[in-house]
Amino acid sequence: MAVYKRTYKTYSGPRTVPWSRFLILTRYSYSRLFQSKFIVLFLSACLFYPVGCLGFIYFSHNQELLALLSLGSAKFPAVDGRFFYTFCKIQGTLAYLLVALVGPGLISPDLANGAFPLYFSRPFSRTEYVAGKMALLVFLLSLITWVPGLVLYSVQGGLEGWDWTRDNLWLGGAIFFGLLLWIVILSLIALACSAWVKWKIAAGALVLAIFFAGAGFGAAVNNVLRTQYGGLISLNKIIYTIWGGLFRYDLGAELSLGQAWFVLALTCAICVWLLAKRIRPIEVIK
Amino acid sequence: MRFGRREILKELSIALGGRTVGLLGPNGAGKSTLIQTLLGFCPVASGTARIFGHDIRRELNKIRPLVGYMPENDSFIANMSAVSFVRMMGELSGLPAGVALERAHEVLFYVGLGEARYRQLGTYSLGMKQLAKLAQALVHGPRLLILDEPTNGLDPAARQRMVRLIREMKDAGEMHILLCSHLLRDVEDTCEEVLILKQGRIVHYSNLEEERRANKHFVEIETAGDDAGLAEELAGLGCSCKATGAGRFRMVLPDGFELREIYRVAARRDLQLRRLSHRRDTLEDIFLKAMEEAHGSL
């Protein structure tokens, strides 16, 4: 065991660059997160569908194997906008469940234990704090969303050839941008819930409620008032509308793209405002 | 400094340069608010302050690496071991990861949590949590350590240990300490200077070291017998002497004056010297006097 002299000395050595310090929070949060076996298992399970898709793309291009399996004349669905739209829907749902598991535990323990003065009495700002916590969700969700999405796109491009890749370059952009947008929305909502609800389980329930209750209430509004504007409070419908636009896949959507973008921007703004109100070094009680 | 329309700190103007400065005042005097303002937690409505020459309104990023802060309330991360917690706080202050780990171990040994450093902070007693808070404030080697009620909720033994640590840090002479407390004893035991606040204003500033030195020059004696002419004779030796009645005298001694001169004079005059004492204004006296002067009553 190391023996340390009981003494105190000042520090005058080199210091790290300020811009990179938000990643310290991400690193520590990661190490605590992966202590949970359930999270590791869930994260692994989230990769089953992309692996299945990878197998599908591979088999659909391997004529020799198909002939061997007597499936040479089988008609496989095309790997196009609709294929990747479905991929986004499935992986997006899994990302949402993962956020409901991980997100609430990010800020609420700091809030419950009064840790903010410790963070903000250092050369570390509120923006860096939120960025550090958000980076954890962004990295984690990227692992199961746009990263495997782009892998599928690359494999498909590799098997189809350069012409397909060039003609469908927009698909790669749609996968990356569409899923990153979803990640940002999910992360902001999870962080805002975590910042306002000190009890982790209640914060998790709130994240789930925002989506389920929003969808349910939106459907009820549509049925009762015989309108389509109920979709504006259903975040699922909003993101599906945006993905439909990005993947050039006509959903026959209730909402216009402009409406969907507006609600999404408004949701982001509300979450940022909630975070700014709550994440402060001291709590002012009026 | 304001909270809404309410002015919390007002007309504060002072320069502090002592190694250890005590911030005293009754509850609600604005002690913690002053600290939080210096740390940039509360916006300043007018005026400014400087820490090591850096303006708190414009140069907080230069100030914060120089400051270690131990907050008054419970502040920790429950599901973390003490060593990880202190290391993370060191890294957030700008220490490289390896250095932060080494210093986290050192500082936890220094505050007396060496054996418990791998335990989860959530399992610590109140006294241990206070020490962990002190460790995180020290890990990056600050030039100014701000301690907000460091002995709050501690049992006598833990309080003694905390006061001893503060005194050791003061004696090491490597940092300045600003100690905020409503416990006069803690401040008296550790501080060189005292700033007393009441209702957001400075009501008294005192240099305890000078006060202690000055107290040695004040002597009170009580005599029995014929003391006529004693005051004049002592004045002839350079003392400023005043009879207060019933054989009692108050004197201010000049530098280098030896007390045995008083005994000699008394012996020559065949006076009984029943009592000789130095004046000793305790911090409590200073505090109570400051409170009375501020508003005429407590």
C-alpha cells in the first residue's frame, strides 16, 4: 500500500486546457454507468437489430449463398429511404428507453446532495456542466443509432458499388442528422427532468410520461376536437414527420414539416430554459 | 448585492490582507452571501471586489483556480468513493488526471480520511463529510481557502481536529484562509483578523494579533493601604495611570516596561498588591461591543 506523508503542499504544475474539462464529467459518469450490468446488457440488446440488418444486407447481395439456400429468386425489400426510416424508428425507440434508464440519474443526485457549489466554485461553468452530462448521452445513444446506421449505409454502399453510394449520399446525411436530432431532443428532455425532479425514479417516470402521455393526449385531442393539431404535443409524431421528410418517405403525415420543426425547436428552447433556471450554484428561496 | 428588491450586502469597503480572516456575524448578517458573491455565485448590483488583484466581475476564471471553497451545507456525490470524488474535483480545477489522483490520496491523508478514502461518501458520518469537503477544497492547492462554517454539526473531538487542521494550514503559511463562522471560539482559535457583519454592513474590523499585543500593555491593579501619590509615582515611570476607586488603578504600560517596577513601588510604599491582571478582551467582548455599537442593543 502506498504511504503518503501527512503534509499539505501547493500546486504549481501544468493545468489542463479549459475547453476539454467538460469531458471529465462524461468520463466519470461513464465509469459509474457501466458498473450496472443491466445497462450493459440493455446496450448490447440494442445492437441486435442493427446486426440483423447487417446480415440482411449481406445475404441480399450474396447470390451464391442465396442459390445454395434455394432462395435465388426470392424478392428482398430494397435498402432505401423506407428501410432506413424503419431502422431509425426502431433504434430511436430503443434510444428513448435507454435515455429513460440513464438520463434521470445524471443531474438529480448532484441536486439532491447539493453538489453544484462544488462544481461552480471551480473554473467550470454551467454550460460546461450541461455539456459534460449531455455528452454522455450523446456518445451512448450514438453507439446504438447513427453509428450502426452509417455502418449499414457503408456496407450497402460497398456491396452496391460507387454509383449507389453517390446517388444515395443524402441517405447517409439523413441517418446522421435525423438520429443526432433525436439524440439531442432526448438528452435535453432527460436532463431537464433530472434537473427538476430530485428523485431518480420519479424523473425516469416523467421522461416516459412526456412521450406516452403526449402521444395519448394528442390522440385524444384529435378524436374529441376532430382536428390534427393534437399531433403537435406528440413528440413521436413530430420526429417521425421530420424523419419522413429527411428520408423522402411519404407518411401521409398529419403535420407539416414546418410545424414539426417549430415544435421541436420550441421543445429544445423550453428544456434549455428549464436547465438554466435550475442549474445554479446556489438555490434562491423566495 | 441584492436578492430581488432586498439589499443583502451594502456599503462594504475594506482591504483584507491577513493570513486568516474570520467573518463573524449573527444569523442573516450576510456572511455566506458575501462569500458567494466573492465566488461569483451572486451577481453584484454595484461596486466590485478584487481577489489577488483580479476583479470578481470580469476575471472569475482567473480567480477560481486560486480559490478552494468548502460550502456550509452538505455537498458531495453520494455514489462515489472519497478518492474518486476528490480526484474529480481536482481535475475540474485543471489538474491533469494523474496528478489529481496523487494529490487526492495526499490530501485525504492530510485531513485524516486516509483509511476511509475508498468508502462511498454516502456512508460517511457528518464529521467525515466535513473533512471530505475540506479535502476537495484543498486538492488543487489554492492560494485562498474559503471555509463556510467548517465546524457545523461536529462533536467536540471532531471540532478540535478541524480547528487544529485550520491552524496547521495557517502556520504552514502557504495560503490565506477566510473562515466564516458564528462560533466565536473557532474564529478566536484560528484567525488573525476579524470582520464583523450585521445586516449586510461591516460593523467592526479588528486585528486580533494587534489586539492581543495591545492587551499586554493594559494592566489593572488592586491595592490595600494608603495609595495616595501612587498614580503620580507610576506616571513618573512612564505609565499612564488612572485611579478607578477602592484601591484600583488602570495603567497603560510603555514599551519595555517591566512589571517588577510596580512591585518595587508598592513595596517601597508598604502597599499590599492584592491583584495584578492584564486586560483581556475576548472575541466575545469585541463581538458584543460591535453589536451594541451597531444598533444600540443586541
